[in-house]
Amino acid sequence: MFFLLRLLFWFALVLYFLPIGVQLTYRGHTINISEATKESGKTVKDIVGLCSRNPDLCNMGTNALSVVSEQTRKTVTPENHPRPDAPVVPIPTERPKQIRP
């Protein structure tokens, strides 16, 4: 919850300092910041409504995520990791005797 409050604070601070009604020019194209913000909002609404328009796509994405999560669970199993009682630092082995002339 505290993370969301901090995120909201910083987002509001950035929005406060954004210039309103300023047009930017990028590669010969004029970009109006307020229109760009409105268009990005439309894009977010379109992405949110994607599952209601195309449920097969969401089902396929859900199945893909479940396969990936299952593979991750198989990879991170206790038999692939050392026991908790195993030493973290390896015990040094005996060094060979140095040969001196």
C-alpha cells in the first residue's frame, strides 16, 4: 500500500511539472503533449478491453503462463538445490606438499 502511495506521489509530481499545451517537434512531426496523453489513455483502455473482445487470446495467454510457471516450478525443486543443512562454504581440501629443491 505504501508503494502505491509513493508511486502516486511521484507520478503527480511529474505531471505537475509537465508543460501543458506545449508542442514538441521530433523528426519533422509535431507532437502535442495533451493529445499524446489522451491517446495513451485510449491505448490502455483498449488493452484492458482486449479479453472481452477476444477471449480465445486471453485463454491462450493464460495457458502459456501456466506452462511457463509449471516449468519454473520443475526447475526450482528441492532436488535441484542443496539441502539446507549442507555447508554453504565448501570445506577446503588438503593442499599438495610443495616440492622445494
